[in-house]
Amino acid sequence: MKFDTPATTNPIDRGRVVGVAHDRIDGPAKVTGTAPYAYERHDAAPQAAYGWIVGSAIAKGKIDAMDLRAAQSAPGVLAIVTHQTAGPLGKGARNTAHLLGGPIIEHYDQAVALVIADSFENARDAARLLRIDYSPEKGRYDLAAERGHATVPKEGFGGPADTAAGNFEAGFAKAAVKVDQSYTTPDQSHAMMEPHATTAAWDGDSLTLWTSNQMVAWAVEDMAATLKIPKDKIRIVTPYIGGGFGGKLFLRADALLAALGARAAGRPVKVALARPQIPNNTTHRAATIQRIRIGADRDGIIGAIGHEVWSGDLPGGGPEVAAQQTRLLYRGTDRLTAHRLAELDLPEANAMRAPGEAVGLLALEIAMDELAEATGVDPVELRIRNDVQYDPEAGPQRPFSSRKFVECLRQGAERFGWERRVPQPGQVRDGRWLVGMGMAAAFRNNLVAKSGARVGIDGRGHVVVETDMTDIGTGSYTILAQTAAEMLGVPIEAVTVRLGDSLFPKSAGSGGQFGANSATAGLYAACVALREKLAAKAGFPANQTVFEDGLVRLGNQSQPIGALAGEEGMWAEDRIEFGKLTQDYAQATFGAHFCEVGVDVDTAEVRVRRMGGAFAAGRILNPKSARSQVIGAMTMGVGAALMEELHVDKRFGFFVNHDMAEYLVPVHADIPEQDVLFLDELDDKSSPMKAKGVGELGICGAGAAVANAIYNATGIRLRDYPLTIDKLLAQREGSALA
């Protein structure tokens, strides 16, 4: 099915199942422990051995020698894989560094060996007996120091590195009110619950990987390229994933080394990264330095806006595209965005929840707060005045497909009680706490990708959905079941959803907020094909046939849907392909974050007291799971604001705080109250579902709302994340904290 004209009325609009809050259909399996995760596939590989990854002890250089003898003779050891024994390997198109290092080392903790043994303990203990001699080389580990050597990156998923409209420098120079500030965000870790894990087994020359991976088709392609075997010799199975946040978009060392280990040991092998291995061995969100310049008139109307971003990655990597929301969010005739990429020898930087906007809005929305203060305009009103209903870089000829940003601002402010905010900082106190309110815009591009599915129905009227789409905790099982139930007129209990298998039709996968909308649209296409088959079997015109209550109906004639399917059942397969609507219209999701914080007047401890948000993201397919996604994202935003930071040892090139004891994330006590409002919205240019992704929108801007609330509470403006106690105390003189 080609989606190149706006959606018209279709069965999804009935709203009997889609758009209704439903419990997660995979919930019982997860809470009872019967949902099989990658490391637990004892059913598929009951005699699996265990592998332990050994990582490089240097960040840059080469291996001079490896002494494996002590490890090879240790109890239970079956085999050891190194670059010397692995055979010829390639590299997947989506991997920046080689997943198995040696003799050249590209980053600290790069996998250099896998020890396989008959038990986890034996593999772990034997791995400690390896003796590896290195020749370290001088590396580049400091973004600020390498900023001057940064270059223009090639165009990627975020579009061109630089964009411009009008004459920014001239427009900024003549502005009556100017903001010109720099902001920094640190390296961050995904810190998902389930570590990267894989169970691998060979059957002749065919490989099966039960692995924790968000993008099944990409995993097949990159594993084939790495092992140099045909794609049809690889099967990826990943029905349940314990969180990813982008850290499992691409093939990682656990999958490759499990495959190599299983081949070397002659039996299935399972490999899981220990928590301290994840930050340095896998990927992270890159640190940024951002300069934002905004020129406006005295009423706060923006005439010039510029956003420049510096980030770093390994050679061949890509930038953190943190200026992309600035291209679309606010008005301004004279515009400039630019990204620069420095080569660093730190572990690979790559996608993390809402890559680009999540950190870009941390900076932009503080700058907007600073503009509001400079002009004396309320922060909510300032954003309303600068709303624009078309792509401000392209002009009115490229309107937004839907944009309820102003409605989010107004309804969110009213619901939160924004009118009670005292504009002058440091004026509200509750006992020992200085209390402040802050707000920020939320924005995330609406990404779509072609996606396929297969749907069948048996003689009992039971529906089965198959697609390689994954569920990383986002509710894919439930939303796909709702879609099939709505389209075929059966109860959701009559639908079985099978996900995460490369034998199933290729989907969009879970990433970039494109998964739910694209995958449901692909299933919609398959259901349309099945409806046509069933209508033809009944002798009804497909465009007049109604599917409801388990019946296929035309006027006063009806037949049970199962009877039409027959004993052999009936199947249909199709995919959605998106056409020029994505070019003709700017497509995005919008929202407004509100936050109230308390800052201890003596210690400068920050406590979030409550949060609220109003969001517009097209049709909300399941309000219950959507709310869960948004409050989780808001929580990550609090983490980004107050605590999350991978500390770089700039002498040796690694992340020091590489475990959950020292890499801090919010817990329940940090988030006392969250309120979420979804605005009614249908976007007929996004997909036949008239929906958009929502899972990443909630993180975008949330941290800046916290930052702006801290300023309102204390009068201290912090521009370097995370906003920790020491930074507040360093600036307390002359503030309400003094």
C-alpha cells in the first residue's frame, strides 16, 4: 500500500478498540516470568555454554601479544575467541568500531576476546587469566579541547549538517534584544534494565541468534556483513526486550561473539554484558557544546535565530544533531543551524532516546527562558507569539501537517496552574525550600518508515499477526492487537501477535519514535488486503463491507468471519510505503512541559515537586500505554537535568562511572507527581492511522523545564548539565541561596 494522499475515513476511525485504554496483553507473561528474554532461551538451547567478554584495557593503540595458556587450561574452558582465531570478519554498515578488536584497538573496553566455558562462573574466572600486552597511543578524549578541529559532518538522518535562511548575522546584529549563550550537555548512558545479551546456535552453516535487538532486519544485514555469510543463513529472534532507548538499535559485541563462540565451541553459547561493561563497550549519547543566539524585538518576536552544535565520535561516526528542532520550532526570518563533529577516541556515540532534540531542547529552551526574561514577556506567551504554522526555513509552501503547539501551551499552563507563578526569581519559600516554576516546549520530528506485516484468520475466527516489529517495553504487542481487532471487527482477546522474528515480514522496527505509527500502518495495509479477500469470498463489494462483532456484513446479510476463512484459514501480507506527503508537509509532534521544584536554601539540594505536560501527537492509539511512555520519558528528562553524566577520564579515555552505583538515574522518590494531557488530534497526512509516535516526545524539553524552574526558585542560571549541587553553590552569592 502506498500512502501518498491524506487518509480519509477508514475503519480505524470507529474507535471501538483503537484509541481506548487497554492493559498490556504481554503483561501476564512478563510479571509471571514466562516471557523469554535473550539470555533465558533454555528452551531453544538447553545445552548452551557460557561466554565472557574480555575488553581492552587501553583506549587507543594495538595488541602486541596475547597469552591464553592459563585461561585455556582453567576448569571448564571450551574455547577462546580472539582476532587471531575468529577468521576473516567484516563490519556492518551501522557499526562505527569493529565489534571484535585486535590487533588495532579503537576504544576502551572494545571486545578483544571471548572465553567460553561450561558455566558462567568458569568463563568469568578464566577470563581473568588472560594476559594481554598492549602498546598504547595518545588519544583524543576531550570535546572542548578538540572543538577547534571539528569538521562538517556528512548528511545523515537529521538532514544536512548546516541550514540557513535569510541573513542571520545581519538580522542578529540589528535585533533590539539579544541572547547569546553557550550550553553544554554531557555524555549519557542508556542504562536500560536488560543488558545486551544473546544466545547463539549453529545448525550446519545456518545461524540463529536469540538476541536483545530493536531492529531485526538491520541485525540480519549487519551480522551477514560481519560474518561474511549470506543473509538467508541468519535468523534473528527477539520477541521480548527489556528496554533499549536506542542502545540496541545496532548489532553489538554480545551478538557477534556469541555467534563466534558457538562456532568455536561446537555448541550453543550465551553471552551477556555485565553492567559495568555496557557504557564503554556499547554506545552512549554524545556530549555537546551548543551556542544559541536569538535576536528579537522588545515584544519578544524573534527575527533571527542561530544554533551551532559541537559533538564528537570515533572516526567514521556521526554527530549529535541537536539543532534540528531549531529549524522548525519558532519563527524568524534570519536563520542559521550548524553541526560540527570532532574525532574522539572515546567509545562509540550513537542514538539515545530522541537523538538530537532531547539535548537540543535542553539548550534551546533555556535560551528561550532567557529571552523571556530579557523582554519581560511571560515564557508561555513568548512561545505563543513565536509560533509558526509552516516550516520557517522553507516558507508557507511547506505547512505543518498538524500543529497544536499553542493549544498545548495554553491547556498545559491552565492545567498546571501557571498563573500562580511569581515571575521574579527567589520570591517563593516553603519552609527551608525555595520554590520555583519553569516550563519548556516539547518537539520531536515525526519519522516514518516502510513497514510490513502478515495477518491471518482461522476457522474459529481467531486472528494472528506476524511482523518482525519489536517491543522494547513500548506496548507494540497491545497496539498491534488493537489495530487488527479494529480492522477485522473482532475482540482484542481474539488476536495473537507474534513479533521479533526475521522469518516474519520486515517492519519499521523500534526506534526514532517511528515504530508504533509505521508498524500499525503496515498492519493496517495487511488487514485491508485480508478484508478484500474475505469480502470477495463472501461475494460482497470490499468498499461497502462492514467488519464487526466477528461478522462480515453487507446490509442485512452477514457471515461469520471464521466461516469465511474456512478450516485452512486465510492469510494476507502487505506493507506501507510512504510517499511525498513527508516532503510536502513538515510533520512533528508537539507539547509543553511544566515543572515545580524546591531548592533547599542551605544545601542547594533540588527536589522536583510536580510535573505536568500537554502533548499533541495525532491519534493516541492506547492512552494508557502512551501515558506510561510519556511519564517514563519525563523521568529521563529529570535525570538529564539533575544527575545523568558519564564522567570521562581524560588521561586514559574511558567512562569512569560505568555502573548503576555511580551513574545516577531518577528513582521513584525523585518523581512525586506527574500529570499528562493528550490533546485530541488526527493527522491525516502522517499515516492511515492518523497517529504519530509519542514515546520520545516526553523527554524533549523536560529537563529544560526543570532548569528554568531552578532559576525561578533561586535566581541562579545554570547552563551546563547536569545541574548539580556544586554548580548551584558556586553561584550562590547574590542569589536567593546566599
